[in-house]
Amino acid sequence: MFTKNKNIHLLSIFFLSLKYLFPLIIFGKITIFYIDTLDGEVVYNYILGKIYKGETNAVNYFLAGEIRLTFLRRLFQPFSLLYLLDKEFAYWTIDILVKITSYISFFILAKKINKSLFYCAISACLYASMNFITIEGFFLAIFPYLIYLILFKEKLNFKHYVLIILFGINSDFLRAPFLIFFCFFFLIVFNKNNKDKIINLLKINLIFILSIFLSNINVIYGIIYDGPFHRHVWEREYFSLLNFLKTFIQNLFKIPSGFNHDFLLAFPFLIFLPFLYFFSLIKKNKKIYLIFFTLIFLKINLYLFGIQQFINLIAYLKFPKTFTYTYYDQYFIFFYCLLLILKLNEKIKFKNFLIIISIITIVTFQINSSVIPLVKQNVKKYKEEYYRNYYTFDGFYAPEKYKNIKKIVKNDRIISIGFDPMAAIANDIRTIDGYHNLYPLSYKIKFHEIIKDELKNNKLWESYYKNYGSRVYAIVNDPKNIKINFLAAKKLGAVYVLSKYQIKSNNLKAICENCNKDSFFLYKIIFFFFFFLNFFF
């Protein structure tokens, strides 16, 4: 039995390791599919590493010094200490640990539902594959284990409490408000809603949520006392039946809006979900029906919670207007895998077909982080003239290229045009722009002066910046006719402009003659009537 179990787990490890092995074989580097990780959270964690080393003012690298310690998620999470060592090592270590935790956590729960260890392993492997935003911590990874404790453990011991606290303090709090609701729901689904189970549920939720709040206390404090924030003016579309139906179908099957990187992100779901839904409905099962139709109900509400009428209501009721009430959508991966293991517990035709589809989905999840780099490298339609692999750490942050820029700008701030400003911060260069989920509304208004002429010619970005605005970028429509207000940028603290394009402006002075060999153009922002003084000094 031990050998059989070992072989099953080794097979699962092999499937999960394809995420790392496949790009290593092709590129010699591990690639990241979810680009928001590289241009956001990794850079934040890199700054956390500098703070842990004693550079407490490192947070001032961001956004002209407008970001505070109270805005930094994971500041007090113990696993973030890995960023003391190296940002890439820390990221992949946490990524692997989250994947392993997701697998073990769901496998333990699945064993209580299905006696086939092979089916349990496939379902657990699928869950670990779907939990791909690993930088957000261990919340989703440990969630199946919490459900296991609530449903199947009569009495908790010291080990259980330690695990609840350990994973709680290493979890993000954004999904915590929904935890108790889902725990109660699954208690009802499995008909375990007796007094002892409810007490167990409340105890686990209390300890886990308190652990989360403890390690996120700085952000909670910031949200309460440091606003208003950039999304305070958030406006969404008003209810439309056509948009509702469109959004519902897209969310139900994870259909992307276009043929882009979102399509590849959604592609494994597109393979798996139609078959999962079909098999969930072909044979009457009260548990499966209840889970399935609750899933449908929640997906309907993804749209309803985002419309302007709902935002107006929660603002009137004094709830945080900027809180994204649809964060519960990440719980859906648990619904999918729970439906799978329950369905595999039944005697149904084509069960092997469902297993094959599940394995194909798992493999697709593992290799899709390498597909975009492959496409950009080899498909003529998408190939970039100056291609580099933006989905690796070195490819995105380009440390050797930014090293020359750092020598020139020293501790002065820059604004980036045509480059992601977060790459500059990853190379110890201070900025006035960047990608930030939490920053003051007053800064959003000030930065608007820099880009307002460009936004006039780009309705999509104008709407994005007005209503959302987390990407504080110097957006450019026509590289040959750049309408960025460089004097407003200087007023906000920028001394230099780092550009992908050559710029002609009376307010810019070319600085680096050799930077263009790295596809960089570096300029110093000057006032025109000080041009001659700058020229000589």
C-alpha cells in the first residue's frame, strides 16, 4: 500500500513540476505566466526585503514617496522574510510551498470523500494547478484542510491549532470576510450542521481570521485611517441585461475577452469546465446539485456586485466603497475540484474520459506559462522585433541594462515611458509612477496632470485611469508625438525620463549617449529658460 501511495504522489509531483521543467528545457529559465506578479507583487516584496534589512525608508522608492508602510501587504507575514535572500529565490520557494500545500490540503479532504487514492490525487493535483496566483499566500492552499477539520475532525489538538495559526499569518486578508460563509455552506452540504461541528467551525474561523488580521494589521490600519484612496471615485456601468448575460457566460466558462494572454490563462478552464458542468447534471445527486447551483448563483452575483447601483448602495451603508466584493471568485477553484471528486465517487459512464480531461487540464496549466514566450519568439504575427522574454525575472527586470541607468540617476526619481516603471524599482531606482493597488486619491489627481493630454486620445485608458487607476503609467499613444507634461512630472518629483522612444522636447536634455544600445533613452527634465545653465553645469 505504501509503494502504491508513493507512486501516486510521485506522479502528481511530476505533473506539477512540469511548470518548472518545461520552460527550463526551452528557455533555460523558469517563466511566469501571470505578468501582474512581476510588475507588482514581486517588486513590493523586494522592497519588503530591503526594509527587513534595515532600510526602513525603502518604501519611499515608490510613487514619489506617497506609499506608506501601512499600504504594504505581507509586511508582517513570516514567509516574506525569504525576500531577505533574493527575490527570485523567494518567489519560487513560496510558489512551490503553496503548490505543495494546496495538493496535500485537498488530498486530505478528498480521502474522506472518495476511497480511490488515484482519483484523490488527480483532484488534488488539479486544485494545486488552478491555484496559480501563489504570491497572495496560503489562504486558498489551506482552505480545503480547514474544511476537512470542520467536517471530519471531532476534536482539535495542538498540531491543528499550530497549522491554523501558521497558515493564517501567511495569508492575505482580502478573501477572509467570505471564509465563514463558505465554511457554513459546506457544513450544510455534507449534512454536518450539528452543535459540535458549528462550535468547531466558529473556533477554527476565529483563530484563522485573527491570525490573518494580526499579520495584516498595518494594511487594515491604513485602510481605516489613511484614505481616501485612488479607487474612491470608482464608477461602474449601470445594469444592462445584455452585459449581464455576456458577463455571466464569460464567468461561467472563463471565456476571455479576446485572443491575448488572457486567452491562454483561461484556456485550461475552457477545456475542463464544460465537461465538469455536463457530468454534474447528468445524474441526480443532492450534494452535487447544491454545490453546482450555488456556484451558478455566485457567478451571477459577480456582475451584480460590480454595477454602479450596488456601489452606490454600499457607499450609502458606509461600507468601504473600494473593497472588491467579488474577491470570493477565487473560491471557485475549490468548487470545481470538489465537484470533480464527488462525481468520481459515483458510478457513471465515461468516468475515464473525465479523468483524461482532468489530466489534460493539469498539464495545460503547467505549460501555459511558456506558451506566450514561445509564441512571441516563433509566430510571425506576434513576434516582436526586439524580442526578449518578459516572463522571466532577468528578462523583465533587465538588471544589467538598468545598472547603467542607476549609475547616472543615483537617488533621483525617474518617470518611465514605454517601460514598466516597477522594473526600475526592482533595480533600486526611485520613481513617480508604478502599479499600486493602494495609494492616495490626491496623488492620482496630481499624476493626471502629467498624462491628461494623452488620455484625451485614448478613451480606454481614460476610463481605466478615472475609474480604477492602479496602473499609474505615463501612457503614450503615438511615440512620434508624445504629449506627456514633463514639467508636471518634474513638479511631482521626477528628475529624469527613461524612455523606450527618442523624444524631442524643449523640456528634456539628452543625458546618456550610450544608453540607446540597451534600447533606453535617458533625458533630464529642464525648464527651457534654464537650458543653458543645465548645459554648462
